[in-house]
Amino acid sequence: MTGPGLADVVLMQRRATAQVSTEDEERFFIDTLAEYQWSRDVAGLAPSTLDNLIRPVTEVCDYYHLPPWRITPRHVDRYFAGPGTRAGSTVRQKMTRIDHYYAFLEQRYGGEVFRRFGAVVESPVDPFNRPAHRGDYTQRIPPSARAVREFFATWRADLPNTRKFAVACRDYAMAKLAYISGVRASELCGMTMSDLHWESGSFGRFEVMGKGARRSGPRPREAYMFATGRELLWWYVEEVRGSFCDDPEHPLAPVWPSERLPDNVAMLNVKVAPAVTPSTFRKAVGRASNRYLTGPVSGLHPHLLRHACATHYYESGMSLWEVQKVLGHEWTTTTVRYVRTAQGDPELASMQAADRAVQRLRVDKGSLR
């Protein structure tokens, strides 16, 4: 008489786990979420980032009232085609976070989940529903330096005609500073009044919370005002910033406040207003580019202003290393991707190098005499 086969063993295990209650699965699910956050906390991620890592997982599981090992690719398809429908980039980000959590769950708890609940851990993000990473690998071609100058000149000339003058001035100053300094939208929106250091460097600098490299988390860095940025910021702080309903001299007051205040806060008692969000800033730049930008590049967004900043500084003679410092990059190879559309003439550069060599020879001959 032969013993039970593998299929019989699996069947018996599943029958043994059939008595496991839904509450047991929920508690175990919560434990895995906490363990996942702890592991990522050890890796040095910020608390807000830790919360965002598990939010897409809990969204899908709460919608179906199922633990993750009961979620199938079909569940994910239906969720993101229905109640979870968002912009393509948002869906891609959520699917990536779901996939990362399942990789953790399979490696750390795959065997235990099978023993306790008779389920196999497998990511519901499969080759068929995995979002394609579109758009980010193409060249971002910024407008020419002339087109950008005309864009900002036309925008500023039209400021007196806007319905909300202070808000329009704020959006204009934000966009132009993003172009001058090359800072990211998230860095710009996070600035407070205490981050402005007028006496630093030749023209003043300001501190921003930069993007971390190699999962190091956000970290502060200095950004450059330059002469035009200093003049722009001084005009904005002196003539525009006080028009918003908070105390601009409070050290924690945002440089770029939102006009919308919380409903439960009295207008006259507000000391620190909420800051403008990157999405609001992006919409403002898009609207302005539709109205004032001319030329082959018909649309602008904050990150394209960052590319324009790098490209135009490089074209004007700033070295690659200096552009790297302006953008706050750790690696020069990252900066190269920002200036790949910079105009260059290898033949002219070769002739100029030859001329410099001739001049050195002449100087050397003269010194020998």
C-alpha cells in the first residue's frame, strides 16, 4: 500500500487550513504590513514615504475585503479600470508599489502563508497588466532661450490684467525662479521664509529639501538665486507676499502660500498659511504656457523649466560641473541627460581649439627670443 501523493498532501493541508478565520488572516496581513514598513524604515526612508508604500496595497485589499494572498490579477485589472482609475503615471506608481510589497511578502512569508492559509503568494501585477513606462525615456526638448525670455516678459506684462493679482504674481515668480535656479517643483513648494539667505554667496542663496540619491531620503541643499533671481525674489517678498492672509514674517511661513485656507481656521487669525502644492504649480505653468509661449515647443511644465535651465546655462558657457552644482545632482552622468539637447558645433569647437594651439605656439616662440 502506497502513501499519499503530493496532490493528496496539498489537499489535506488546504482542508486543515479551511478552519482559519477571516480575523486570523486580517491580523496576519496587518503584521506583514508593519514588518514591511519596518524593513523599509531600516533602509532610511522618510515616514511619509513609508505610509505611501503600503497605501495602494490596502486600497485594493479593502475594496475587495480580501487579504493580499487572495488577490488575483483579475482583481487588480478591475480595480484600476474602475474605482482606482487615475492618471497613467499614478497607476504606474501604485502598481509598482504593490509589486514591491508582494516581492517582500513572497520572500519573507510565502511559506508561512501557504502553511497557515493554504494560499500561494504571487504578485497580481503580471506581464499583462504591468504598466508600460512611457514618456520618461524620450528627450525632453525645452524651448529656446529666446522663447523663454519672451514667455516670461509677456507673462509679466499681462499680470496687471489678471483677476487675482497676488496669485498671478506668485505663480509667475515661482516659475521664473524655477527656471533661474533649476530647482524641482517639490523643492520650490517646500520653501519657508527662513530658507531665504540674502547674504550668502554673491547674490544670495536659498535652502531647499532636495531629492535623495540612492534611497538616502530627502536632504537639504543650497540653491542659487543669481542676480536675476535675487531681484525677482526681492520684488515678490516686498510687494506681493504680504497680500496673502497670513504672517509673512513668521519663520515657518511658506514663501509661496496657497490662497485657499482650511475651513476651520479664521481668516484673521492665520499665522502660517498652507503652501502651494506641486500639482497646483504645474497647472499654473501649463496655463501660462498656453497663453504666452510661442515657438515649436507648445507646452511647459516645471520639470521642463529645469531642463531649460540646465540647457541654456550650458549653451551660454557654464561648464558641465557648474551646471551639476546648480541642479544639485550627485553624478555628472545625470546632468548629461539634462543638456543632451544643447546646441553644439563640433567643427567650430575644433577650429577654436586649433586657434588656441596656434596662439600658445606663438607665445612660446616669443618667450624663447
